[in-house]
Amino acid sequence: MNIFFVRWVQKLAKIDSSVLADMDQFIKEWCMKNDLRVGDRKVPIPVALTPRIISDQVLYRLCWSYQQILKALDQLVERAFSEKGQFYQMMEKSFTDDQAWQVMLTNQEKGSRVRRQWRRTDMLGVDEKFNSIELNAQATEGWWYHHKLCQLYTMLLPKMFSKLNDLCFPSVLNRILQSLVSAYIDQRGFVEQPTIGIIYWREDAEVPGRELPNIAEYFRRTGYKVVLGCHDELSAANSSMYLQGNKIDVLWRNISIGTQSWNQYYAENPDLIKVLSQPENFVVVPAPHFSLAALKCWYGVLSDPAYSYLFTGQQRQAVHDLIPWSRIVNKENTQILNDKSTKLLKKTVSSSGKGVLCGWQTTDEVWQEWLRQGVVEGTMLVQKATLNSSLLWPVLAGGKIELVKRITDLNLHIFDDGEMPGSGIVRFGKEHSINVAQKGGMTIIVRQSQFKPFL
């Protein structure tokens, strides 16, 4: 057990019960007010009374490994388009929406390739040895959770320990803003403050009330002009892009390239594609190809020795260190997949804990049906389950501290510029699926060096 965690719990045990009761009420009210909840949930997300403290050495190693994996994924997408072979077919099959695929092709072929990848790692492991079970795109909701949790801990911890008055947790939104601006500078070749556009989808018109207006306002307070609007409020004229009639230089779009309204609007407004395909005039973050590199089936390629010749020595080392045994389901390997006790199946496009079948929790009939479906689709991933530790977390319940044992994952925020991840979220829950959408709790990740002076 981490010595910092032990010291932390010892300090918590000395806090007066009346203070704890006030803190319990404060946390619940603050989480509800700032919408730290998911979907239709009427209760706040469970919040641990401690961040997860990870050693600097482990974080450096994870960052280096993920940089290699991001490069390998980008190379696979490039190879797929250049060779038009099995990888190309795999990507095409992953898009059930033909319009989404055509949009992807147009942007790829025209060269709209701003290399800005923002990822959220999904890792499981024991102690500080982690396996990367997925490398996901992060929705704006997740960025907002981290931002608000950082604010909560910055307010909360000094209430518990006077030594922590000077401790501050930097929000990932600062990192995102930095990435947006640097993408624009890299593309245009000169320093000029860009106007940032942030879009959401028309069918999600009520969702922006939760996080996007707040994110936009946060950016504005730093001095940038920000326009927030719906996807169908985008327009193009004179090789420029406009949102609600305002000329914008950088567009931060949500990750769902397959969203029906977005693709329909693309089809009805070809000028948008034309502008998006002129990289000297405009920057889209994440770039349209981003969704291709996020397909889960790529882990089956990275992990398969048959494809190891495609990668550098450093990339192979990163795969060996992080990625568990993974394969793409096909008719040649279904025989070895009949033993489902330690395996799980994943649909290549899925989120929020959906599209995953745990072999040890399902019947033989359902497992075989998924395997048959995987052979037909050619994109389903089979993966060996990763051993995962259940950690003790101090939480408030009825004004008292309880140590609860919960299955835990690790979600670092990875950016492709090589900097060590300084932020991330930990999710914990009772079940194997610990996605927050499945009623899991949260805390944030901090480097050990941040806390050492205080404990």
C-alpha cells in the first residue's frame, strides 16, 4: 500500500466529526450545483477524500509508452489509406454510417491533417503495473469533470489539512487551450490570437447546458474570443469558416464523427468540406482522422506478432509494456477463443461501458453468437482480461469516514506533444464495469512529487 495513502488516512482519522459532517454536505451540494453527475442521475458522483498519488517515475514511463503507441496508430491509419488493403477495409467496416465514411475520406485525401491527438487512457493493473485496455477519445464531459474536481480538491483539502493551503491542482482545460492555440500556430506559421469555435450537435441541444457554455466562458476569461454554437450554425464563405456569423480560426468539435446530424449537414453543405480541406486556412481539433485512430480493433493489430514488422523497436517495447493480449476476431482464431473464462469481446466503436461482453459473466450461447458476429464484421476485438486491484478509498457517508474497497482504473490525459501527463481521473466502483455512466465514483491523479512536501 502506498505510504502516502496510509499517512493520508491517518490524518483523516484525526478530523473532528462536526467538520466531517459539514464537509459531507458541502461536497454533495457542490457536486450537484456543478453537475458532477451523469445523464439522468439525481445524485452526485461519489468523490473520494484523497486523490490517487502516482510516482513520477511511473508517470514518465507511461507517458513515453503512450507517445510511441500514438505514433504507431497514426502510422497504421496512414498505411491503410496508402495501401487500400486489409486495414483500409477494417476501417471502412467500422463505419456503419456511409456518410461518415465519405466525410472521413474527403478530409483524409485533401490533407486536412492537424496532428493534435487528445486521448484518455483506460488502464487497469495491480500496484503500479498497468495494462492499457483501451485508448479512447475523451468527450467534453470528461474534461469538465476533471476541471471541477480540481476546483473541489483545491477548496476541500485545506479544510482538512492546514499544510495544504498552497496546494493547487491545474485544470486540464488549461492544457486543452494550449493545444488549440499551438495547433493554430503550427498550421499558420505565425503567432496571432485565434478565434475559437466550439460546436455541439443539434440533437444534444440540452446537453451544452452542462459543460460547454462553462468551458467556453473559462476560455474567454483567459482573454480569447470564443464562439459556442450548434453544428448547423456553421457556414463557409471565401475559404473561411463561420459559426453564428463569426469568423473562426480553430474549431473544437466533439469526437462523434458518426453523429447523424453532423454528416447530414456535411452532405447538404459541400462548402464546409471544401474549407475543412484547406489546412492553410483553418484548423479542426480533433482532426477528422482522429476517430479512425481511436478504433478499438487497432489493439488487435498492435498486439499481434504477425504485424510486429510494421513498428519500430521503441513502439514494440511500448506495446509489450502496456497492451494485453489482443486479437481481431476471425474464422482462423475462433477455436482458441472458445475458452471464455479469461477473455472479453469488444465492438470496435463503443463507449460508456457498452459493446463489451465479459466471457466469465455470460453463457456459452451468447459468447458463440458474438464470435459469429465478429467473424462477419471483421472488426471485433477479443482481449485477455487484465488483473485489477481493488483499492481502499476513504469516502464520507453520513458525516463519517468509511474505507470502502472498490475496483479501480486509471485514466491519464495524454497529449501528443510529449509532455508528461499532469492530469487524469481515477474511476472506482463495485462492478467490473466502473465507467461513471455505470454509477462509478471519481477522484483525480496527482504526481507524488506534488504531495511529498505536505505529507
